[in-house]
Amino acid sequence: MNRVLPVIISLVACRALYAADALPTGESILDKYIEVTGGKAAYEKKRTEVSTGVMEFTGKGVKANITTYLAAPNRSYSVVQIEGIGKLEEGTDGNIAWERSMLKGPRVKTGEERAVTLRGAAIQHDIRWRDYFSKAECTGVEPIDGHVCYRVLMTAKEGQPETRYYDKQTHLLVRTNTIVKTDMGEIPAEISVSEYRNVDGVLTPFLIKQKVLQQEFTITLQSMQTNLEISKDRFALPDDVKALVTQGK
């Protein structure tokens, strides 16, 4: 009996250690993120959003001004004015997703690319993540940019999965890794967020760093306002995009 007792004690200790280190569920991590950034009620109050910022391409000496409009449930319009290059636009009226530039002209997004655009345009997608993802699974702990983070794998109902990293202490989102499907093919993308500020009761990152195709650029938000009146015309399809839609029918 004396020989068996140490083994039993060891097993109990191992179980206690495992319980202490057991990972939380992905759902609980997302719920905690909503709680610490303002709570569900604060998110639900947001019906429109207008933000402005500066985009800077690392090591290129190129800057751009960016303005984004969002309106519930999932309408969006963004315009990027790049110094020396021209204007890039993209948006959705809640059904048709599109983009156009001075270099390539207009283009209508389809399939996964359209689905991701509509998801990104959903102004309350954070609290309604189950509408867009079938599963959220915490798969481990990993150091990211000086933070110890829970790694959460998000399985999209349509489109590529996302791997998100949430700080264990603050519960704030630190980084997202995913594959972006574009007209140039599937492109790995890394998006890091920081410098959270309170905007009408919701903590929002004002610094976004992205790595795409071995290129890095930073978006620094200068302002963000919610629940402003936005004309429906802001989200109307441009005439050349309408022409493409008509041709596709």
C-alpha cells in the first residue's frame, strides 16, 4: 500500500496541474473580448461608423489618406488616395461587393472574396461572429509581439479560416493571420492591432499593421465617429460597377 500511495499522489498532482493549465474555450475568449471592450449593449448601439486615417508603406516613403464608411447591417465604402498613384475604392451595398482603381478599373467580387467583404462590412460582426464562423477553438498559447496570447482558430462558414491571438491578461485582440483571396490569387495576410481607444463606449484599435506579399504598411486612425447620418448614396454602386453587374446577368 505504501508503494501505491506515491503513485496515486503523483496522479492527483498531475491532474491538478492539467486543470490549472487547461485552455479556455474559444467561445469564452471571444465573449471576454466583447466584455472588456465595452459589452454587447455598447456594440449594439452602433449603427454607422466613419473613420479617417493615414496609411504608410514601410520603407517606401509612400503615404495615403484613407476614409471608411460603414452602415448597418453590412454596407461599406472605403476610399484610399495614394500620393503619386491615384485613388482606390471598394465597397458593398450589402449585396454586390466591388472595387476599382485608376490602374485596373472596376471589378465585381464573387465567391469567397465577396463573402469576406460582406463579413468585414458588417458593423456588428464582433458580437455576431456565429453568423460568419461555424467554430471558434482555442488551440494553444503563444508569444506574440511581447504578449502571451491565446491562439484561437476561427472556422469560417465561407472563406478561409482565421487564426486570432488574444492577450491572456487584457483579453484584447493582438493579431489575426489569414489567407486573403484576391484577383491575384490567395495571399497570406498578417494583421496586428494596438493602441486601443474608447469610441462611444467601445474600445477600438487605432493602430493597424499589415504584412501582405512581403510588403508592410501601417494604418494610423486619426478619427472615428459613430451613429452619424450617412446618405444612402454613399453606398450606391458606381455606374461602371453597375454596368459590370448588368453584363454578368
